[in-house]
Amino acid sequence: MEIEFNPNVTSGLSAVPPGGAAGQSGAAAPGQDTASLSNSDALKSAINTISPVRPEKVQSAQAAVSDAKYPPDDLLSAVANLMGEKIQPD
């Protein structure tokens, strides 16, 4: 016997009794399917006040770039080895 399931077809039988399941709480009552967006303006304002630049990161990057030993030789060697392993000849 083969059973086919099609969620688009209802058989008239319901697993949930009319009025909701017994002991079910938190279910939205009819007509209460709205969302409150009253804080959206405050959220937009907070996002707009965030600086896209983090001064501590800029300072750290400037210090690294001004260092003659950046990037370290071992890091360059590791990247070169990885590239050599991954590059496929044509």
C-alpha cells in the first residue's frame, strides 16, 4: 500500500479540533495578526549615528603598514606555498 501526501488537499479531517488544540497557549486570536513597528524610527536613528570608521582599527592598520617588516616573511612564505599548491597549470 502506498500513501501519497499532498499538503494542498484537505480530506475534511482535522488533526486540530475546532477552536485550537487543548492546552495550546500563545496562539493568535483572529484579527490579532498585526506587528508593531513603532520603534523603527528609533532604530533607523541609532543606525545612522554609528560611525562607519573605527579609529582604533585605522590606527592599527597605519602602524602595520608603516612597519618595514609587515607582512612578516613567514606569512608571505606560507601564502606563496599555498598559492603554489592550489594553482593549476593550464
